Amino acid sequence: MIALARLCLLLSSAAVSVSSAPTKSGSDLFTLPNADPNYKARAATIEAKRKGWLYKEYPIGGAFYPTGTLANQTISQQQAQWFPIVVEHAQVIAKESVSALAGIIAAGNFSTLDDYANTYKNQWNMSLPRGPMTGMLTNYTDDRLFSMMRLSATPYKIQRVQRHDALLFPVDNAASITGGLSLTDLRDQGRLFSTDFSNLKTSDLPSSGKYGAGCQAYFYIDRSGDFLPLAVKPIVKDRESSALVYTPQDEPADWLLAKMLLNQNDGYHSTWAHVGQSHSAAEAPYLAAIRSLSNDHPVMAILNRIEKTPWGVRPNLENGLETGTAFTGPQYYPWSPDAARDYVNQLYLSGESASFQGNYYRSNFKKRGLVDSSFGPKLKSFPFYEDTSVVTESIREFMNTFINSYYPSDKAVASDIELQAWHRETRAARVYDFPAIQSRQSIADILTHQAYLSVIVSNVMSTNGIHLNSMSLPFAPAGFLQPIPSEKGLTEKDLMAFMPTPEGAVWQVSTYVVGHRPMWRDTNETLSHLFDSDDLLAKTNAKTQAAAAKFKAAMMDFSVEVRARTFDENGLNRGMPFLFDALDPNYAPYWSVI
């Protein structure tokens, strides 16, 4: 369990917030460079920002971090502003951790997997008042919950296996599971999907004393169109050749352990990959913009609104890794702090999490064969994509109106010297795959993706998602107390020996609710209010103001829709035995927090 002092230390850097220097006084409206009557002064201000906002390497995240007189001054000012709020949150979590542990012990400790519900029951009333998503505690043995998590809570590694792709591993009993379709049949018909975390394989003697594996797994679309699990292969270092393959035909405890091991991988991936996939990927172009755009530029104003407090996340995590507070115990990750840092950096520097244009959500899912695939049957339900589309396309509609209201043509965009300077600066800022800014649509798409990174990806992988689904107990332990078996035959009693202790369960919840913000539900800190800022809108034009009002109304309506979701007569919602609501616009924050 994280002590208050340690938790405050872990959270302290989250208070570090920053924005670019304040908009200069005397300017009533945002203006483009060619419309500024005093561009000489404007250019001088940009040059001052370039000297005061510099790049430096940073240990975690892959992207540069700001330094310099202006940057450091702003960081210090923002830390003083936000630190009290963060400490208050830490105090709440610390107090509720003590109560939660006492509640588990009073309820008789953990004798069965279902007892892990006591970790949440009548607990965490301030930091996690609703507990995990509805269905996660009651339906975790349902294979559809396991498979549909890959299309909702953790959609970042799953992909369709193409006709000429090599198979990861054989599944000898595939035909008996699928009703007659072999593994090759599934691949050749475009029904087979895979996910590969073999790079997370650990040894039988992890330094942490906790155990895990790097899993490969198959899922498939059956003849009725349902998306189901086929097999999981947990891989332990130095035992690769004898790795077992688990399927739904195994004994329940064996199959459940295999599913938990893949959940462990996906949960770890969300925990650390989101640092690069959301934060670093958004910070890098933002820092380039600070060094290129006047604060009077309308695009800079939108970026400042989206990137409300970007700079505290990575210092917080690095501080936790250096001091050990991110791994305070009992520690349940099988992987070391150095491995976590390396994992984040490798994903970013390889371009997987850093590719800007390549990670436009439609392009990314199409590349992985999840949408608009000409090969194989269409996914009957893809909840993450469905919810993301509603939010992101509403953001895009706003951005299109906003950009078109300032630029009468594509030529006007191409001739904006500050936008072109931003594009050039992204190379120095180590932004991967940043598109040319030659049209109104291109800049609208860039701003839409910037919001997607800070709103959608951050919320689902961290703020409003991970502790509610992909790291909820008992189905997703961070690590295990026993070595990964070399043979099958577990009972549920045997499986309990692998599971976290009460102290470990409380550690897991308290560690992950650090990023949750239930106190902001139904406030103006939520996604519905992304553009609902008097300071922003007072300096824009009437068309932008109308678009902001339209966006807010659309998000209010979508929130009503999300909150009205229930289970059908089969106990499912969009094919899932749990209710995915991470992107409720009146619950999800509109900016990246930790």
C-alpha cells in the first residue's frame, strides 16, 4: 500500500503544468500573420519564445522536454497552482487505502476469486466511487468479456491476420473450437486476429519476485459474426520451446490463468505505452508550435486549450521510477523500473507510438484490418471505434469550421508563414510523420488528431479507463505470486495462490486511481466543455463560437446516450457482457491528466 508521503511524492510532478507565455495584452482577437498590422513586434515575440523554450533530452517518453527561462518559469508557476490539488487527491487515496484494506480483512480476506469484489465494495467512495465498469466484477469468466476488451478497453495491439502472414503458433484443436475451421482456414477467410506481447516475456527468477509472461494470442470471428478468443500462449524466457498453448477447451482455471496473463500484458502496455502514445506524441508537436506560432495565432489558441497541463506527466512518472514510489509495495509488476522506461522509449523511438499521421485513428485501425477491410468479414461490433468516431468526428467538425472561418482557401493556409515554420520545426522537435500543412483540411486534421491524443487515447489508456477495466481485479492482476506453470491442471484453489494478497490488491487500486478524476464528473473539466472557454471564444469569430456551442450540444447528447446503455436479453451490450463508458463526454476530462 502506498504511504501518504510516498504517494504525495509520486503525484508531485503531476502538478507541474505549463502553457505558452500569456497572450499579449491589447489584442482583442486572434489574428493570422498576414493580418497583423504590427508583425515586426509579433515576430520579436516569437523569437523571444524560441530563446525561452528550448529542447532537452528526457529519460522517459522518447520526446524532447522543454527547458529555458520562459519554460522553467511557467513550469514553476503552474506547479505552485496545481500542487495543492494533487496533494489533496493523494490524501484521499491514502485514507481510502487504509479503509479498503480493513474492509477486505473484515470480510474474511480472499478465499475465492469472487472475493476480490470486496476490494471495491463500499470502498473508494471519493477516488473510485463507481468501481470498475458494470459487468467487470461479475462476468469476468465470460469469454466474450475477454475478447471484447480487445475491441474496447485495449484496442491498441490487436490486428487481423492477413492471408500471407505467418502464423504465430499452431492450435491443434482449432477446428473443434470453431465448429470446423482450422487455424489456416480462419486465416485464409480473414477471420483470424492476433496480438503479440512476446517481447514482455520474463524469466522464472524476476528481480521483483513477482511473475508474468509475454503472451501471444488468437481471436476469431465465428460464423455468426461473434468475436471470440481462440488461444493464448504465455511465453517465459528460457522456456520458449516448451510454452503451453491454452484454449477455451482447457479446464476453467487453466484457461482463466491464460486470459489473466494476456490481460496483464495489455494492462502493462496501457500503463506505460500511453506515456509515448498519448503524452509524448502530443507534447512534441505542441512544443514545436510554442516555438513557431505567435500566441495571437488562432491555431496556437486551440493548441493551448487542448494541451492544458502537458508537462507534468513525464516528470511524475520518471520521479516514481527513480525513487521507487511507482513500484511501492508490495510490488506486483514482473518487470523492473528500467524495463518500464525502456519499453516506453522503444515504442516511441520506433515510431509505433510516435507516428503522428500514421496514428490518425481511422488510418491506424484500417492498417490493422479492423475497419474498412477488404479481407474477411466485418467486425459486428467495435465499441472503441464507435465511441471514438462520435467524439473525434465532432471535434473534426468543429476544427473544419474553425479553420475555414480564418482561411478562405488552401492557398491561404500554405502561405501562412507561422504554420509553415511550425511544420519545419516539427523535424527539430523529433515529431515523427508530421504532415505537410498545405490545405485547410490538413491543418484541421492535425488539430483533430492532437485532441484525439490528449482526449481519447489518454482517457481510455489511463484517466478514465485502465482502473475501470484492463487493470481491475480479479481478472487483471499486475503480476502473480507463483511461477508460470509448465503443465496444466490447475484448480481454482491452486489459482488463488497466484493472486494478489489484500495488500497487493489495495496497492493495485490505489496506484491506478491516481489518474482518475471522479470529482470532475459533470463539471466544466470534461470533454463536453473542450471548447467551452470564455477566454478562448471571446477572441475568436462568430462561426467558431457557433461551432463550439454545436460541439457542446452534441457531446451532451452523446453523454445521455452512453449513460442509457444497458444489457440486452442476452446480457450483452454491443456484444459485450460489460458496459464500456470510458468516453462519456460528461465524465472523461477534456485534457490529459495523471
